[in-house]
Amino acid sequence: MTPRRLPRGTRIDPVTLGYDVERVNKERWAGLAAHVGMSPSALFDQMVENLPLDDRGFPTWLPEQPLRDGELPIDSA
């Protein structure tokens, strides 16, 4: 099965990622993309666009981060 790619010309400002990552993670990502029927780049775009963030803008799955200088520990309601 061919991975589902975005239609040609639909990206507004395409770039190639230049990150060094562990080979095992790159292979795992490619495997996950194949499993869901998407190209690795299309899956990456979907992940970034739908990444759940907390009130401070950190991914919800990261360990809690200490407050930055000037931040107050006030719950937003």
C-alpha cells in the first residue's frame, strides 16, 4: 500500500527537516506513518497541528516545567 501523500502543490512553504534523530526513532516514525497510511511528512504535519498544549504552551505529555522568571503560579479560570 502506498502511503497517502498530500496532493502536489498543497504545501504553502515546504521545507526539509534537518534534525538529527536516533535511527530507531526515525524508523519507528516511518513505521507508524505506514501503519496509518500516511507519508512520514504528512503525519508530522498532522501531529504538530494537533499537538495538545497546556496553558503555558508546553506539550501536555512533557514533565511539568518550573515557572519562568516573572510567571506567577495562578490558576487560570
